[in-house]
Amino acid sequence: MAGELLASNPFVARKWRAAGVVALDDPRTWDDFRRLPFTRTSELVDDQAEHPPFGTNLTFPLERYVRVHQTSGTSGAPIRWLDTQESWEWWARCWGFVLRGAGVGPADRVFFPFSFSLFIGFWAGFEGARALGALAIPGGGQDSPTRLAWIETLGATVLVCTPSYALHLLEIARARSIDLAKLRVRTTVHAGEPGAGIAAVRARIEEGWGARAFDHAGMTEMGAYGYECAAQAGLHVTESEFIAEVVDPATGAPARDGELVLTNLGRVGSPIVRYRTGDHVRLAEAPCGCGRTFRRLEGGILGRLDDMLIVRGVNVFPTAIEGIVRRFVDLDEFQIEVFRAGELEEVRVLVELEDAAGASRVQEALRVGLGIRLEVATVPLGSLPRYELKARRVVRK
């Protein structure tokens, strides 16, 4: 693979030659592999800006590519990504690991409440369910009440969506006196954002749907690389399809706790080698109870390194705030406002609650859990945004 990329992929060849890699067969040792330079998101963004619309990270002529997708652009300019027929089949294979890990099989009816757009996540999940032999049900072009009706009418047994949207459907069902726990849904699989790996979020989804909730990790530019098994002791990395490293974010040296670095092995037409994902992870040391030998990320994705807030000298991840806020069952939605107070960065947490006493309880729980006092303010019920895809709950003022 490495030799083919060096010969045919302009983006990869330019990077590797600049790093002194001028002639290379497939790496035979880890020392060979570590000679290859890291890839960063900013390089991909710059390459597409200089060579629109798809950049130069293309190993084959454009005629070989059959699909185009785009990142959400949450942390910067969106990146477009092309797939060949072979790499699209690889995507489906990767999602097969995700679905089988959650116990999904050919007898299941899998509902995707997703407006099928340039976002790749649930397109690939839909293909994965089809390849698995399950009944894949598209839920695009529908509002939330209609989707709930179709879930019931078609007897869906599996729901695949973002954690935020699963919570939103619970909110819609509650307003219509629908008990989702009485439906046939037994499993929910979540992607697109952190959430299902946060204990309080998982508990709320599972209680409301009467189903087991499973986390999954993937990226448009990388692939569907991580999944939970029945033991739910973190995310397994699908090492048959990806090479996973964890490095110190500052030095790039190998670490157990640090930044996840990934290489995909089945996307030769538009690959990424040694990608600095920006995700904070911790490698599990003990084997998983399920018997799988793939490496495991303890606690899943712990947070985004570029999302970390420094509040009065204390490092705070938005996922940690969510893990505390979601414990309050009468709180449907929240938002994190980041603003400047003089020379300092401060954080205000907006919560949809009817009484000020509830806000005080949330504030105290944050103080105990994070070791810092944050301002908590109530806002009217239903006033904060709801999300079908990746939620954007951190707002900078």
C-alpha cells in the first residue's frame, strides 16, 4: 500500500518526500512505520483550498470514485472526501463490526432517522445494515413525530442515530404521552458525537427507550473505526482495518493516555496515514471480557483536545459537563457559553429548567464533579436548539 501511495497519490508523495521518505515498500517494522510523518486536519483543509474541490489526496483518476461526502466542519472548514466502489464496500464492512458488536443481526429491522445528506455516518451505517442482511429502514424526509410513528408501524428493533437525537425523540414522545419502552426497539447504536459513552447520557437513553445503548466512533475522513461489544467496557478499535496509536499531544511520543492517531487500511483511493485525530483517549490494559483481542479505548472518546476549556486554571472538557448535567432527569437540554471576563475565559451553563432551585442543584453538582464553580442559568423550556446530527452545545460569545 505504501509503495502505491508514494507512486500515485500526490498529497501523500509530497508529504513523505518532504520528510525524507523517497523509496519505500510496505513498511515491515514499526520503526519503518514511524518514519512516516503525521497527517493533520489543517493540511487536508489547505490542500483542498489550494486544489478545489477535492484536493490532491487521490490515488486514482476521478473516474474511479463513486461517492462524495463531507465532514461537518465543527472544528474548522469542512473537508470533502471521495470513495471508490472498493472503499465504499470497506465502509460497509467496518460498520458490520459496529452492528455485530451491538448484537444486531439479519433478523433485525434497523431504523435510520437521518436526512441523507453529505454527512457520511449513517449512509455508511445503512449500507452496513444491508450488507449484514438486516432490514434497513430509511427515515429521511420526515419530522420527528412521523419517525416515531414509522418506528412503531414497521416494528423497528434497532435505532441508529446521534445520542442527541435519541434524547430529542424521547422528548417528543413524552409530549405525546408515547411510552417508547413499549415499542420493539431493543438496541440503539449512536455515532456522530460523544454521548453514548457518557454514563448519564447512556442511562437516560436506555431508560427512555427500554433498550441497550451502544457507542460507536468514526470520522468522515478516516472511517468507522471503533465499536462497543456486549461487555460495554470501552471502544474496540477494528485493528483488521485500522492501525491505532496513542501519542503524547505535545511530543508525539507513544503514550497510554493521550491523542489517538489512526491509519486506515481499506481506503487506498483517499487514505490517511498517521492521522492526528485530536481525540483524547486512554488505552485499556486488561483484556476485554468479550474475548476480543482488538485494542480497547477505556471510556471511549474522553473528549476533544481542541474542545478543552481552561477555566481559572482548571482543565474542563465539555463531555465532563454533559456527564453531570444529564443526571438531572427533568433537564431536557443545555448549552455551554464561553465568554471573556477581562483577561479570563469563563463558562456559563444554560439549562432548560422551570425553577431556580434546580439550577442551584446543577451548579452544586458541577462544583463537586469538576472542582470549580460555574455559573448556571435557566432558560425557557424548548428554547435551546435540538439536533438531528452532531450537536454544537459549546457557543463562544
